[in-house]
Amino acid sequence: MPRGRAERATLADVARLAGVSPTTASKVLNGRSDVGPNTRELVLGVMAELGYRPTTARHERTRGRTLVTVLDIVRSRYAGTVLQGILVAATSAQAELLLRLPPEEPISTSRTTARTWLAEQKESGIAGIIALAVSVPDPVLLAAEDLEVPVVTIDPIDTTESRVVSIGSTNWAGGRSATEHVIGLGHRRIAWIGGPPGSAPSLERFHGYQAALDSAGITPDRTLIRHEAFSVEAGLRHGHDLLTLGERPTAIVAGNDEIAVGVLAAAKELHISVPGELSVTGFDDTPQTQWTTPRLTSVRQPLVGMGRMAVETVLGMADGVQPASRHLQLATTLNVRDSTGPAPAS
């Protein structure tokens, strides 16, 4: 039902009646090209029906804004691929993009430090902040709320904070699919090498690994489970340790591609053939999966899509459009390549 003039229709009203997300409605309003013609026509029709009219100030804010992406030093293909999505989306929205490292004095533990840092960012004219794979606990959130600075996190280390808007992938399902894949190839002695114990994405993937084992009636062997870091070095070290056990695993499920690359290096050093004697899976499906020998089977995270969604979400929040969910997840898929094969005969 159209609203009366005394009760002005909002973009959220348009999105609800059109059956689309607020982000999609915002794209139509801003003339974005990445919306299908049928959807665009539907949303424009609902706008006309409701008599929706954006304020001049809001419409003017949709161009020429600046976003800040906060991340640790880019050392992985994962971060570089996510940044690609952020950059493409920011360029499409005609927004400037600035990269920042976390402040030397931890903003995660001091509300005063967090407020000072965020105030400096706001004074520079930014529209919002995207935090990539960093911890964003209470002090940052409280300061952001006080200063009305939109914050969106990608793959946050901690996902327990219900107020934070986060974007990630279906980590649990991805971990399960990789493990089910090697189980389907006949493997029963399956190891896990994951990232930091405090990393929510890593733990979600690990729980998917456990669920697959449980569903197949395989009792997890704790000597085959390792948690350390998302790094080639961790994969090499733990891979070497696992592959020199008296009863070594026939498959290793890695928490990310960097770890998997380290495992492949360990297998090469020990003259263990992949996939003849050992199957290896990764997670992220970064470009390096095509460069390894053999090519790496990996769970694909839509990394570019996560970056794009972060930009669209934070710009929508800057326009007063709250996302439909505080925790947005994009689907993972398993890309099977050459590093996995049938379990070796006993």
C-alpha cells in the first residue's frame, strides 16, 4: 500500500515490497549496471507505486566517497584476491579506496585509542571502514557506534559479536565437503592442519571436517589434528611431522591453500607421491592452486565476491540502509583437481 505524504517511504520499504535486498534497491537507485533489467524494472515500479523520492543529500553522497580497508600486511594470495574485489567494487561505485594497517597501539583493547583512531578516519572524510581478517571487538564497535562510522568485517577472527556486520563464506560446509571428498575416495586415516585456534573461520572449517568423519563413522585420531597458522611454513612443518609418523595419514585436509602448499612441499621432500600415496586439499581456491604440482584440489571461497559485497554493504550503511542480516555468508564449492585420488591399497 502506498504511504501517505506524512509518512515518507524509505528505501527499506521499497526493498521489502520488491522482494529484493536493500543493497539491490540501493544499486537501482544509484544507477549501478550490475542489476538485471527485470529486477531494475521491478524496483523502479515499486518506487513509483510508493512515491519514493531520495533526498538530494543522499543522492549526492552516492558518488565521490572514500573507503578505508584495514588489514595486516598483504602476505597471501587470499588477501590479494579479496582486495581485488574491494577495488573493483569501489571503482564501480566511483569511491576512493585507502589501505591502512592496524594502529601500533592496539585499538582492540582500548576504547580511548579506538575512538581517537576512528575519529581521525572520520575527520578525513571517509564513508566507512572495511576490516579484512582482523579482530574487531567491543572498543572498535563502541567507538564506531558513537561516531556513526559504518564498519564491515570480512572473515573476522571473532564472529561472536552480534553487532558487527560480517561477510564470510560457508566455512563449515566447505570443510565438510573437502573431507567427504577424500572419504569418498576410500581414505580413512585423514589428518587436519588448520589455522590459529582462535580463528573463527578455521574452527568452522575444522568442525566441518569433524562432522564429515562422524557421519562416515570414522573416529578422529587426535594425533592427526594440528592447529597453528595460515602459512606455508606451518603446512611444511606439520606436514613433515605427520608424514613421518609410524602410521601416516593417506589424506590431509588443510585449513587454507597456504598450508596445503606447505604440505605438498613436505611430501616432495619425503619422496611421497601426490596423489598416489597422499591426497591433499586446500581452502580458498586462490590462483596458486593452478601453479602447484600437482594442481591443488581446493574449496573455493568467492573471495572477489566477498570484497564486492563488503563495499556494497558499507556504502549502503553509509546511506542509512542496514543489511538484512548482520552475518552474510556466500556459498563455497569444491574444485577437484589433481592432488586428490583413491586411497592407496593397504
